[in-house]
Amino acid sequence: MGDSPANTVQLQALLDQGDEAAYGELLSVASFRLQKLARKMLRGFPRLRRWEQTDDVFQTAALRLHRSLSEVKPESVRQFLGLAATQIRRTLIDLSRQHYGPEGQAAKHESGTNNDHPGHTDSPESLESWADFHEQVDQLPHDEREVFQLLWYSGTTQREAAELLSISERTVLRRYCRARLRLKDSLHQIDG
């Protein structure tokens, strides 16, 4: 099932039920969308792709998401997708640290992925910068984080984000620009 309006209606109905069985079905119905999101987000971690596949990232993130649904009760599909993106991002950060941390076996191997993303360096410093970047996304104010997640991670257009959030495209652009400026400033402070 893709991103059809019927799929969104079905997701919302399952969220409205709000019980354990409904959340299991919710993850099943949303799995295609969440796997697509995990694949896109994994591309931001080029060296990690040598050690982890999209399905592995998705499965770990889905387990985390299912556990978090026992504590957090999203009221809308928008909130659910934001929670899913957060869990995928945290999974990728944890996996990067696991593989490329001081004791990780990947830190001692040459990945040879420099050609995957021209302009990206695959040094540990670069990987740590990417991990810092994804952590800083979590620190953004709610409105800016929500827009940033939709545009950056989920790949929605500004128009689609405006419709999902019930705001104007101009507001989407303003929040996205503010989020990017905050991220630039906070990452500059980390590096400097």
C-alpha cells in the first residue's frame, strides 16, 4: 500500500482505536511507507550501508516504534509519521555509534564508499558530524522539527507538507528555513 488517501484514512482509524492490536495492525499497514523512509534515511549514512541493510534498520526501528506506542499515543497520522521518523533516526545514530565507535569493528575496516556520495567524506569525524546533525534535529522546536522531518527525511513537497499540517506553503518554507539556520548554528557551535 502506498501513500494513498485511503491508506491515510486506514492509519487514522487504527490510531483512533489506540489499543495493542490496533498498533500492531498500524505498523503492518504503514510498513511500506516506513521502509521507504528507512531506505531514504539510511542513504545519509553511506558507510553504515556496508554493515546494515534497510530491512535491518526498519525492523529495529519498528520494534522501537511499537514499544514507544505503549507510552506515546499519537493522535494523527502526522504525529505517528513524526514518531516513526524519530525512531528511525535514533536507530541509525545508535547503529553508527555501535559500528564506528571506539570499540566498533567497522572503525577498523576500509569501506571504500567514498564514491557513493561525492563531496561526502567518510571519516569518523564526518560520521560523528552526521550523528550530531541528526541529534540536533531532535532539539528543534516542535513546529520547525515537524516541517524539517517532512521535507528532509520523508521527502514530501512543500505543498504536501502544507496540506498535512494545515498551514500555508509560505509558513512551511519559513519554518524550514528557520530549522536549517538553527541546525547550521548549533552544528557550527559543536565544531567550533
